[in-house]
Amino acid sequence: MYAFDLKDELLYGYRLDKAEVTVTAPRSDNNINISDIFINPYRNPGNGLGNNNTNTNPTPLPYWEYSGGENQDQDQKPCKGDPVKNPEIVSSGKSGKKGGTFGCTRKDSNMVCGGVKGLKNHDGIDIKAKVNTSTFAMHDATVSKIRNSFNPGQYKKDSYGNFVLLTAKVNGKTIFIKYNHLNKVSVKKGDKVKAGDIIGINGNTGNAAAKGVIPHIHIQTYDSNWKSINPANFLHTKFDSNYNSIPNKC
């Protein structure tokens, strides 16, 4: 089941007070798209939908239930330390899954990384994330910075799009964790979050909106001196030598 907090969203010309919408997929493939979700969740009695009046007292329509489907699985709360349930590393074209990991992992004939010509640095880990599913905090943290100015799917070259930056203490050490390419940010600067709290909606903003790019969260981590460090060290899920996730239990 999906629940969406649409507080202060403008929908069909109405400023919503609060909307928790649960929906069922209307297709036989048992998957769901964002277009299935935002279908008249509120009615403005007497005025009708489609005008530009603001409805300050919306009436909820009946709820629908949703079960099954690949998106539902990824919207479930993950293990502590994971940003989504059952995380997978995304392939990055000619560099494969290795290119979705941290370090000198990408192929580029024009670049030099670690003294090796033909390699390019990748400063994070790319975790597959279905568009418009939930982004979860990996660890207890404080929201240090956000950007929420991109529209869902909006492209910009060399940009991380919408992001959330968290300050966390893991194993006694302060680290910074940045979640990039979100369609929407659900927290504000200064918020305290717990591991497993929803901090945003996964998407493909910034350069992740380019053609052929698999939707993902580009996760970056830094130590207290802002040195880039390997995010895989702070994920609960581990990966084998072929960069496939190793099955585990919380």
C-alpha cells in the first residue's frame, strides 16, 4: 500500500491541506505509475475539478488498496543502513556494474584516474531506485542541506538534481551522506531523522534524466574533513566480486 503526504501541493487548482492517498494499479501487469496515484484524490463539492479556485476544505474521495507489483516491494522499509529495500548497483553503460561503484571504476579514454589513463573517477555508488518510490535514511542523522528546486525528471548537465545531505554518526565517527537525483525532497534543513525514515521520493533529476540512464540514487559519503569515502562501507547490504547484492536479513 502506498501513502503520499501531499500537504501544500497544488492539485487541479486546489491547495491541499493534507492528503494520504492509497491506490490500486488499474492494469493487469500489477505495476503502478505516478499517473495512477494523483487521480482526483480530493473533490471540491459544488465547484468541480478543473477550475482555478483554491479549495480550503477538500473532501476526500474513497481510498483504494494496492497489493503486489515490483514498486511496492521497493517502497517497503529497508534494513537499517540501506536507502531502499534489496538495493542493487546500477550498470553504467560500457563500464557495467563496476562503473556504478566508488573509485576509478569508469572507462573513459580521455581521463586519468589513479595514474591510469582510460579510467574515470566515480565519487559515489549508484543504487537502483524505481521512480516515485521512497528514499529512506540509512542512519540516524540531521538534515544539513537540501535542494528541491528541480521538477520531477528535469534534466541539467553535470547536475545532481534534487538532493538531501545528512550528517550522521556511524561507529562513533561523523560522516556526511548525500542522496542525489531525487524527484522530491520530503524533509527540511535541521530535521532529525531515524534510520528508515522517508526523506524523499526517488527519481531522475539532474544528469540522471539523460536518455538511457537507469533511475538510481547516487549516494556520496564524506568524512568529517569532507574527504570523499566509499559509501558501500555504510550500507547494510554487501556486494560480491561481480557487484551483485548478497542476500541478507536485517
